[in-house]
Amino acid sequence: MINSLLPSWLIVALQRVDAVLLAALSLLIFLGLATLYSASDGEIERVQRQMVHFSIGLGVMLIFSQISSKTLRQWSIWLYGIGVVLLILVLLIGVTKKGATRWLYIGIDIQPSEILKLAVPMMLAYYFSEKPLPPRFIDIVIALVLVLVPMLLVMKQPDLGTALLIATSGFFVIYLAGMSWWLIGGAITFVTVAAPLLYFFGMHDYQRRRVDTLLNPESDLLGTGYHIYQSKIAIGSGGAYGKGWMQGDQGHLDFLPERHTDFIFAIFGEEFGLVGNLILMGLYLFIIWRGLYLASKGEDTFARLLGGSLSVSFFFYLFVNTGMVSGMLPVVGVPLPLVSYGGTSVVTLMMAFGIIMGMKKRKRIYQRDG
Amino acid sequence: MSDRPIKLERDEQHMFNVRVMVAGVFILFALLGILGRVYQLQVSDYAKYFDLSVQHYQKRIPIPPNRGQIYDRNGVLLADSHTQYVLEVVRDNIGDENGDGKSTLADVDLFVERLGTLIPLVEKDVRLFKTQARRFKYQPIPLRGNLTEEEQAVLAVNAPRFRGAKVVKRMERYYPLVETASHVIGYVGRIDARDLERVDKIEYTGTTHIGKSGVEAAHEDRLHGKAGFELIEVDAHGKKQKEVGKEEPVGGQELFLGLDINLQIVAENLLKNERGAIVAMDPSNGEVLALASVPTFDPNLFINGISQKDYSALREDPGRPLFNRALQGTYPPGSTIKPMVGVAGLIEGVITPGSRVYDPGFFRLQGQKHAFRCWNKKGHGSVDLKYSIQQSCDTYFYDLAYRMGIDRFSAGMRQFGFGEKTGIDLPAEASGLMPSKEWKEKRHKRSWFPGDTVNIGIGQGYWLATPLQLAHATTIMANRGVRLKPHVLRGVRTARNQDESILKPEPFPSVEAKDNYWTLTIQGMENVMRPGGTARSSGDGASYRIAGKTGTAQVFGLAGGKYNAKRIAKRLRDHALFVGFAPADNPKIAVAVIVENAMGGGGTAAAPLARKLMDAYLLQQYGENMLKPAGAVVHQEPVSETPPADAEKTTPKKKKQGGE
């Protein structure tokens, strides 16, 4: 019956979409829109705009789920190369807003660092798919260089948050490719030692303030600490069962200019309480698991590495955002995935899930040589 | 084990699965960590956070900083702030206006409508208020400025009916000199949505105005200062319980401009009833002493949003008072650039100090019929560079430009700053146009002809320059090659450091030329001001030595007829130009003057203005005695023929050219 209602090309296309993952994502999107409505003080226009973002996102997901790993693999070098060139252009002729040079003007302002969030894992997955695995030491070194070049370019803008996300998306590929446990242990030890050095010698004053604020939020109640302090009050006052949808009052104070974007988790926590948080985290965990599952069913090594890395990155965004809003991690501008308001973030995340779906092994419908 | 040439699909799949499982376990624990944290906030410390949330809302009230004042170089106040009464509204305190039990944006509309029956509101302010009201629920947002005493009284009486509205004292900008120097000082205006995008929203929450043009916009960062905050605890009704913390605002820096306001007034008066621009600079440091563009306008009109009527009047004024001619007006520089062209020719070796050209009254390209005419139809005979500058001989420079070629010519003039922005600290500067082969091919889809180069040689053709560029190039002449960036900000004084600190001039690469090249060219410019020169009447009786050069920019090309300023429409008359510096032996001031559609050429319409400006500056600043008398020491060159002072302009019968 349904078959006759839809054009045949769409039915073929829909077969590439993973129904389980789509169902979980839809549930999350629904929760997100409800929270956004509350965070916007009942301003329906913003929710409508976000729904437009999701519609575009779903279309993009459908398109990218059609692309096979073989095709995507061929794009890797190009996308990575173009991305790095654009980053260099940003440093040369970029648009500066509020002291950061992150945009290129091409009729509208675009932010090339967004491209690298996808291009870096693609490039590394491509690189390792050509090499014997687990990777030799030299291959890991080359892969690290491929990560560091765009990362340093983005740090120079300066945009520490995005640089961190780009770097980790690359590290996840290296990890999944099979970097030896000894090396991983060594790297972690190194970072633990290097972090204090970075703090004292490698940070801008405003970044150092953020770390200080994290370690002792009450010390800076007039500045950044004020946001964290207020978001902790919002979450904490929600209690076990929450104040109910649209009933939160803390979150609606003007303490955050970003309450519908980066700090939306505070609104959610206040209105839905610990129970809501359990459900939300469960849903996220399920989505991440499904992403990793699809990745392990990938067509080839490239497909597995890329799908796996995108899934782990999704987790990482979630972790950094919720850690920040609940006052465990420093304030870094990372949205709560698929819940925070924002077109770019929604569309790129949906694109990533489309790619993950597309990486899955294709059923052989025609046996050419059979 | 170390070299395995073959990739084994099954091994890799297995290893991947192991990795994913380890990652999965890690992810599970990380999310449990987050949940643990949330548990701590929502369950263990619930009582603490619940108390904080119910009993004491903390509010952060921004305290806007005082905007820095602007002074001229002698401490005359150019932009100040005075106390003003403003009506501000806190959206959250409006409450439920329409009685539907909720406080929404619809209530704001109703509230504003009701207020409008009490005191007059400006539509533009109302629109801005509503945009900001969407964003800030708990912060005071201005709705009406400039409240009269009566309006304050009316509001005070009706205060109980308008909970949420409050009259507060604010500092507001005004410009005491009204129309003087308005193109330099600029003005502030109400912050709009576009401004909000480029500033730090938190820093500007309490600020209502921002620099929109001139120094006010260019040095917004210095003038604004740093916002302060008051952190207060309020009860559930929004009433202040106690102050938790306070951070005082830091006022903006006080700016001292290089501008000498007396000289600026002289410059603007000289151009009274004309359209034009005068730029005066101190060659020793690149400071702008005067930057006049006439007609001017009253910046006070813009502060709280200009009325439609006033704005139309300014827009429709044919004199275009909002247009900053000194920075944005591009004109063909005419003969004023001949000294710079001469230096470039000497550097390139196209001419030598002694080389001569025979001027029969015209210049002709080999094998072509078209004659490029010198303004003096009879011709100047055999001339050298110095004499060609004094007499403004066109033929000499036609020949020089042609032999130099457009590439070398263009590069040489770029060294003097033509064709690029000078980088002055004022917004919206035009870059002018120094034409090149590539430019013409791109812009006009036609290749460069040798004839184009010939015209460029006398500052006509495609070449366009701003008055500021001309003044800048003149400082380079005066400095014998040293090039400094023009700037209007001379020094600053901060709240912390009461001593005025003077900014260092920013140098560019110098124009490198032999000393005698400069000497020779400057001597030519000095002779311009003496008997036999094109501006001799303006040099008359000066107690100091002046170096100058006249120029005329064609607005309208006459096919064959004789130019007669009296007989053609004013709008089609030529522009009169003059550049110069003084004292020639120890330059203190460099000047560029342009008078649009003047009743005479550079010699009669522009040079006298420059002379008066130089007198005003030098005689007042340094006194008559400090300056050497001119005529006594200097040897006069014998001049065979004395042209009429205005002769330069009776010439051009060139084809219609760009740049009118």
C-alpha cells in the first residue's frame, strides 16, 4: 500500500536509512524541541526555525546515507585539502568578530573550521585504510601531523573549543585503528604532565580565567563563574523529579545570554530533574551504541573507522557540554547535540548520522558473476 | 611481525570490535560520571540549591562606563557627555498587562501603547525597544531619551500605573562645536541590531550609544571603557534585598586629536559658500592638523536617531554635507602631482636634473596625428624639470610619462601613496585609483594605449586621488622621502594614567632618492610661488618660504571650444587644486586644497586659501620673527615670459576623460 504512495527512487533511498537509529533520534529531537520552547519563554518562532533546521537535517541525512564508503573515501583527500586551504585563507583574509578571526566572507560568513570536524576523521580513516593495521609507529606520527595542522590553524583564530573537537575526532580514528595500548598509556601520562605546563605558558588570559573559574567558581561571581554558579542552581533546584515543563524559574533568569544554546541542559535539568536526566542520558547512550554497532557492520576498514569515530565524537560533544553546564569542565562553546538551538550544529550532526548509516555493508542484490 | 604486506580483513574487523567494546565501556562510565554529578546537585545538595533558587534570586545589574571625551591638540573640548533623563523599562516588572495570567511579549506591546498616551514616543525607539525586550527580560531597556521636566513630572504622577518603567539619569553625548569638524569627530547613535553583532554583548548591556562615524567609530574601543556590575539579591517579588558584590565601571580613555581646532575653523571658513576640502598635516609626524570638508552637518542631530525630515534635508542637499570629501572624494589630481612625477622620473633615470625638452605647445606620439596640448599654446620652448614645475609645462610631463611607461609610472606613484588607502584612523576612506594596464583590461575590457600614459603624466585620465592622499604625498615631498601614516589620534589619557601619552607615528618604507633630486624639485615648487610661477600672487609678501604646486581637474571635456568659466554652468566648471608646504626649508605644515567647480584655476582659487591657512598656523604658532624673510635671501630666476596667473586653466582641449 505504502509502496504505491511513494516514488520508487525514494523507497530505494529509504532502505539505506537505519530505522532503529532514526526512531531514537526522533525521540531526542522531540525532547529537544520541547525544552527549546521552554527555554525561549514560549516564543514559538524560534522553535519553528529549529524545526526548519531539523527538516533540512533529515534531508541531508537521507542524501548522505546513500553515499557508499568507496565514494566517500575518494572525497577524503579533497575535502581535507580544501578545508586546510580555507583555514589558511581565514588567517589571511578572514572576518573578525569580537576578537576572533573564524569566518570567510563569500556573500555570507562561513566558518571553515566546521568542515574540518568531518574532514579530519575522513582523512585519517582514509590514511589508515591504506595501511596495515594495527598501525606502525611511523603511520601514527604521520596521522598526528594530519591532525595537528588543522588543529593549530584553528587554535590560531583563536577557537580553542573547535580545535579541541577537531583534534579528538582525529584521535578517535587513531585509537580505533588499533594504536597500541602502551602508546595510549604513554600519551595519557604525557598529557597529565603537560597540562599544567600548558596552563602556565600556553594559554590566553581569558582561557586561564576559565580554568580558574572552573576550579573555584565562587571566586569570580561577577564574571564567567556567575554563569556556572547560576546553571548549578538551576539544575540543583530541579531536584529528583524536576519542576515540570515550562515551570522552571531559575533557568529563565537573565543569567545566561545562551540559555537556548550552550546552556540548555540547565533548563532541562531544572524542569525534568534527575529522572529526566536518566532518560536523556539513556537515550544518548542508545544512539551512541547504535552508531557504533552500525560502524562495526561497516563495508570496509574506512567505513568502520569513520563511522566509529563519528559516533565517539557525538559522545564527546555530549560529555563536554553536560560536563561544562554541570560545572565539572571549563566553559567551552560546545552545544548540547541535537537539543541546543542552532542550524549549523543540527545539520552537521544529522549529516554525520547519514554518513554512519551509509557506511553499513550493502546487501548484494545482483550477483553479477553468479 | 613488523612488516605485514597483506591487510587481513578478518583480523581488522576483530580488532575494531575489541576497540569499540572498550570505548563503549569507557563511554558508559563517563556518562555515569555525569549522572553522578547531576545526582550530587539534584539529590545530595538539593536543599542548598533549592534555598538559593527560591529565597534569593541573584541579579546582575550592569553599570555602563562613562564615554571618554575628545579634545583637540590644545585641549579644546570637541565631544563631551552631559546628564540626561531617560525612561527605562524592565520587562519582567511590567507583569501581566492584558490579564491572561501570563507575562508575554503581547503585554509589552500593550504597555508601550498605554505609555504612548502619556508622553510622545518615537517610533524608531519603540521598535528598538521591542527587539531588545525579546532578549532581555530582567534588564532595564531605554524607551525614551531627552525627557523634559514636564514629562518627568507626568511620569512621576502616573508611576503606580506603570510598574516596570523608571526614569534614570544617564550620561549622553553632545558636540559643543556643532558643525565644526563634524566629519572628523563623527557622532554616536543608538545601538542597533547590527552593532550588537560585532560588540561584546555583556560589555554593552547597559550602554545605549555607540560610535557610528568619524573618530567616535574608529576609536570606539578606547572611548567605551569597561562596564561595571552590581550583583544584588532580590526576593521573589523582585525587590532588592542586599548587595552581594560590585565592580565599578572604568571610564573610557580621553582622546587628544592632532587637530588644531582654530586652524580647522579657519579652513572651514575659507571654503564657506564653496564645496571642497582642505587637509593640513604636520609632515614631521603624520598628524592631521585640519581636515575640512565643506559643507558640514550637525552631528548632534544623529545622537538619538535623526528625524525623517532632518535626514531628507541632509540627503537631498545638493552639496552633500554628509559626504566627507577629504577622505571619500576622489578627484583627478591634475598638475599638483608634477613634482612627485618629477622625482619618480629622476629615480628611474628617465630624466636627469639638467635634461631638457623642447615644448612647441603640444606633444605628439610618433606617427600619430593627435596633439596633446600644453596649456600654453605658444609653447615654453626648451625647458628643464625645475622650470617645468614652476610653469606647470604639460609637454615636459607628457614626454616624461610616455618615456617612463605606465608600469614604472604607476609603481613610482604608489610609493607616494596613490591608489591605496593611507590607513588613516577614520572609517570609510576611499582608495582612489592609480591606473595600471591590468586595471584597464579588467575594468574597461580594453588594452592600455600609450596615449593613456601621456594623459596620466599631468594627473588626468583615469587617475583619481583623495585630498587626504594629496596631502599625504605632499608630506613625503616635504620630508624628502620619509613617509609616515596620517593619523588624527595624537594621544590618550586614561583613568589610571593621567599623563597624556603621545602615540608614535607609524612609518612606511621611504621613497629613496638622491638628495639633489629633492632639492631641485622643491626649488621648482618654491619658484611656483614667486614671480613667474603659477601661484606667484599667493607667495607675495610671505615672511617664510613656501613650496607649492597648482592644479586643475577637468570636470567637462570641451571638444574644441575655448574654456570660459563664466560662460558654462557652475557644475561643469573645473576643480581648482593646490598642494604645498611651508616653511620650505623647515616644513611645519603640508596642505592640500580642492575647491569644486571653482571660478578660477588652482593659482587663483585654491592657492590663496592655502596661503591664508599657512599664515594662520605658522604666524600664530611660531611668530613672524622665527621665520626667515623670503625675498631677501633667495636668488630669483629670470623668467622670459610671465603668464597670466590663471593661464594654466585656459588650456585643455583634450578629449573627455574619466574622473569628472
